[in-house]
Amino acid sequence: MAEKQMDRYAELAAQLVEAKDAYEATIKPLTDEMADLKVKLNKWATDNPEEFKGQKTLKMEGGVLGFKLGAKAISFPLDAPADIQKKYLGIVKKGLPEAITESVDARTLIGALPAFPNVASQLLKLGISIKQPDNFFITPKK
């Protein structure tokens, strides 16, 4: 009994692999073209901000495209001195110790910085800033 069940299981597993491969082959041209169009639409949106009339999104017949804020992140300057990490940890440890775990908890730090402007200004003096990028998106009509 177990032998037949195992044989059937192996047969189904093989069929599943074939179905997945066929599915991936079917959708690859579609996802590739969509990725290419997203790059082109992103370039168009970046090059034509006047089309947005001061807004971050643009409604079109085919859907909505535009920019939305990404997650805030700590950004170290590219030309930072070698001891920047040590200074960074020292500032955060002194001014906002609850943000320190094994390393700096960036989410805690980012969330608390508005309440601790002295920490924020000290980090800025080191060239460390908080950045929040605009992420391009497209939402097609269904």
C-alpha cells in the first residue's frame, strides 16, 4: 500500500514540476515586457513632472502611476572617515540608548529622532542623514 502511495506521490511531484515549468515559460514574456514598460514609464514620469500638476500620482485610462514614499533609512556619507561607525554608536548610545541593541535599531532611531533633535543634529554633523525615497509604482485597472 505504501509503495503505491509513494509511486503516486512521485508521479504527482513530477507533474507538478512540469506544470510549474510550463507556467513559468508562459508568464516570462509577460513579466519581462511589464518590467521593460515599468522602466520606460518611470523614466517618462521622472522626465515629465509637469504632467502630475503638483501631485505624486497620475490617473490614466489604463490605471494609476506615480511615486510614493519608501521606508526611511539611515544613510552614511560615501566619504565617511573610518571611525564614523564608532562616533555614530556613541551619539546614539548617549542620546537614545533604547535604540541600541547589538547594533543601532534604525527603526527606533528614525521614529524617535523628531523628539530628539540634538541627536539628529549631531548625526547630521557627521554627514549621516535620514532619507526617504520616492518609489515608482503602477496600479493597472482590473
